[in-house]
Amino acid sequence: MYNVLVFGMTENPGGVESFLMNYYRRIDLNRFHFDFLCNSYDPVAFEDEIHAMGGRTVHFTARRQNPVRFRRELESFFAKHAGEYQAIWVNINSLANIDYLKMAKKYGIPKRIIHSHNAQNMDTKLRGMLHEANRGTLGRYATDFWACSEYAAKWFYAGRGGKGELRHPAVVIRNAIDVEKIRGGVARREEYRRQAGGDADWSDKYIIICIGRLHFQKNQKFAIDIMADLIPEMPDARLVLIGQGEDEDMLRAHVREKGLENEVYFAGVVTDIPGWLGAADFFLFPSVFEGLGIAGLEAQAAGLPVLASADVIPKDIAVTDLLRFYSLDKGAAEWANEIIQMRNSMDARPVQADDPAFGLIQDDFTQKGYNSAVEVLRLEKLLTEE
């Protein structure tokens, strides 16, 4: 058995967490065993499923809460258990904390993978400074350098500020998804359309969905501005925001300011992303920066038209012709007009799982390396390479 220690799971079922599960569900469990390091004592996303599949979740104190206890617990775990693992796979958005790699080297885990999942600092100035400092020492601790896109590789492995040539050759691991599972969400379309409006029934509305942590990176405030310009021209449009985060109070206040309380629904954290995508008619993706953006891939797999930030979201994400890029410089009114144009010019999204359109979409994902059923074989090889 090849044992892998994985870091990257948090309480929030976000992009990194979904990425890991998309591969974990497909990996050959007769050959590979995964355990997950979790820097919190709260249950992480998918914890019950991880346990059901035979994986272990190892919880310890978050460094930000108690740095001394964090260090002591981490050291104790690695001292006792490092010899059980052939590899550690560290999935992070920033290099502000690389203690997991340092411990792995200190206690002799031979293969030490660092995996970049973002393309810009999304935290404090201090964490940005720590990221820059650790970038220069990364080669002392990691043996393998992975990234979700070329943008994400530069952010971790190029010079200061992600400029210049890569210091370490990086392997791009596609954010492959379970295309069949996403497609199956249309079977629950009517259920979630009825749920979307809360007390109101949105079953006959044109539902636009935006998925991501409620955080400036995901730009939900701009999505609300777009809705304010869209509703006068498209009265049946509605917006569903999926996720939670520190911007929630601000976003709710912005909805009230724009008078959109009946047109915007905060769904919070949800467990059935395929079902919610199946309920929607359009996917809005106005992020101000992204490593890649797994939600945009899932939206395409669900057959949704997607409008995404140009020159921000990597072009690799355009797996199908359902996705269009549009500049954030255009402003909310022009984004609203583009949504109208896309609605009028594109075929209605498929709403039956056996629709031939889904077969064509699945072919696109396979050919471009985003079908987890195929890409897991490449991952298994990379995990075991000397």
C-alpha cells in the first residue's frame, strides 16, 4: 500500500476540497491510502465520506489560534507517524505556512509535493510577506512542484511577485471533475428551483448562480451590481449566491441598498453542488483573481452558459463553447447586457441527464484533460514517481 498524507481540507467545501475529493473518489484504494491533516478540531468538509472510504482525518490546533500548541502537536504527529508515509501532498493557496513540508523533511517522508491552487495573495499583508519569504526557501523542503494552472505556478514558483522564470519546474495537475456526477444534478432541478427563492417559488425564473467563498476574490458585490442593471431588462432573472465568508454581512447590506431582497438568495454552504447547478440556467464567474476555478468547470459540465472574468481566470478553464470571457473593466451594465446576449444566442441548457448534449460535453472534458475518471491514472503515476 502506498500511503499519502494530504493537507488541504478545511471546514469549507470549496475548490481545493472539491478538487481533492474528485481525485480521492476515483483513486485505486487497493493501491493507495490517504490520510488528511486538518488544522482545526472542527469537522472538515467531506469528513464522513473520507472515513467511509477508509481514510483518516488527523486534527490539530490551527497555527493562528495557538502557534506554540500547533507546533507541538504537529511535531508530535510527525515524530510518531512520518515513517508510515511514502509521500506528503500539500495543497495550499499561499506559501505563508510551509511547516508541513518542513516537518515532512525533518522526519524523513521521501516524496514531498507542494501544490499551488491560487494566483494571488488573498489574505493579509503579513501573510503576503511570509509567502514571498518562503518562496525563496521552498526548494529546501519540497521534492515535487505542482500547480492547477500556469498562473498558479508563477505565483508559487517564479521570482518575487510571481514574476520571471519559474525557479522550479512545475507539473500542471488539471482540476479534473466527475463529469457524470455533475450531469446527474439535473435530476434534482425542480426541487432546488423551488427551494431557491426561500418563501418565493422561483421554479419559473431564470436562475443565475455564483459559487464561492463570500470574499473579495470572488467579487459577489459586482455580481449584485450586475443584477441591479439586469432586472429592468430581464425581470425574471434571479441570483443565487452559494458559499459563506467574511463578506456576508456587507453583501446582504448591499442587496438591501440595491432593493434586491426578492431577487438575490443566499444559499450558504451546500452539500449538493451538482443539484444546485442542475437548478440554474446561467453561471456568473466575475472573480478578481483565480488559480483556475473549479466551479467554472463544474458549471460547464452541467451544461450552463458561463460568463467569466477576462485576463483574470486562466483561459485553460474554457473546456466547452459555453464559456465566454468578459473584462471586469466593462462595468456592471455591460456585463448585464452580455448575459442578455448570451441568453438570446445560446441554446437552452439541457435539463435531462440523457440529453445528447451532455455526451458531447463529456467528450470535451475527456479530450482536454478535465475528466477525473481519466486523469486519476496520471495522478497515480505522478504520486509514485521517484
